[in-house]
Amino acid sequence: MQKVTFTLDDDTVDRLRRIATRLARPQSHVVREAIKEYDARAGKLSEEERARLLSVVDGMLKAPPTRSTAAVDTELRALRATRRRWTQRRAPRA
């Protein structure tokens, strides 16, 4: 463990003390648990971000296609063929 120093506002310190008292745990334990929970949520989108991204996707789906289905299929076939050749070259030799 490492000892660290933080500067917190009075309201945050009061909350920390109340939580530690209610849980009968050291304040350092409460801080560790809070950081662990925050870390688990930090990579997730907020509701506002999620709604904004969904509206972008909805807009993309409503936009008319810029290429024909045949052109897209041709490009996908070419990509798949390239990937197959690449993986065959990279296959380990016995």
C-alpha cells in the first residue's frame, strides 16, 4: 500500500466520514471501493452520450446509400480474398 495525500472540499470529507461510520470501515477502504466502482463505470457511455450516438446512427440509417449494393458486394469480396491470402501466408509451418 502507498500513502497519498488529497485535498477535498468540506462536503466531500463529511460524506466520506458519514459513509465510513455507517459502514464501520476505515475511510481509506471507502475511498478504495469508490474508486473501484468508478473505474468499472468510467468506460461506459453516459445516457447523454448514448442518446447522441444513437441519433447519429439513426441519421446514418436514414441517409440514402452512396454506392450500389453491387459495388459494396464487390469491395467485400475483394477484402475477404485479401484477408484469406494474408492469413494463408502467415500460417505457421509445421
